[in-house]
Amino acid sequence: MSDTTDAIDTAVNTGKTAWDIVMDGKAATSAKSAFCSAIPTGVKDNELSGWKSTANTWPLKVKNAYGVDVIDAEFAYRFNHSGVTEKSPGSVYMTNFTVYAKKVEVLWGWSLDVSATVKGKPINIGSAKKQIWAVPLQVNIKYGSPLKVTNSGFIMVAVGNGALKVQ
């Protein structure tokens, strides 16, 4: 590269922008194949290398007024990070970011729905010369009984350097 004008200055999401994780109290089997990415524009897949993987799980347990577990679920996320290209030395990218249900148990009379939606475009949280690309994913959770429904959500940001930030 002769100067910084050759550097890659944009990344695109090459995957889905929204998917169901749990619908009507059942794990959506297609969620494991739904993913989003921050891949550099104009770079072929074979020009990216150095990929590493990050994965983890977290539980969701809901008890009723009598202390009985009415919802017992386990969710997982995974993504590949640290992807590099010679066209933009020092910059890192991420791909295959997914969130899915590993286990879902919902007692009769209770409901659970969980979805994931990409919040905007991939973002560079690094500098112009050393870009660190990230994708924010909004996870929405709705659960309840005929007497009460609870809505909550959070944003998970998968980062090209391997970090996962939860907001």
C-alpha cells in the first residue's frame, strides 16, 4: 500500500438483519444458521485470514409466585473475529455472529419469545488506520403468563478484536 487512501474504509453486513431465537416457547432451529458480519467492502473471502472464535452461554430462569421454575432456558452466542486482510494492515473484522437457544423449557400457561435484530450497519470502533469493526445486535425477550407479561432487551456488540460488549 502506498498511502492511507488505499485503506478499506467501510465494512458491510453479509448476513441476516433479524431472526427469531425462540418463538411460542420453542427454540427456532433456523437461528443456528442465522448470522451477521462486519466484512470489508471489496475484499474476497480468500483475502481474509487469521480468524479466531469466541463463544459462550447464559441462562434465563423465571420463577412464578410460588418459587417454581416456569421458564428454564439457555442461550448461546458465537462469532469469528480477528480476521485481517493485506489491503488494510492493522484492521480487524468479525463474521458469523449468531445468538441461538440451546435449551428451552416453558411450563404450560407461560410464553417465551426471543428475537435478534442488527442495530444499524457495522461500525468502526477503532481509528482510521487501525479499524476495529463491530456489529451491534439487539436481543429482545418477551415472557409471561396470562396475568403478566415482561418485555426486556439488551444489545450485544461482537467486536473484531474478540470482545463482546453487552449494553
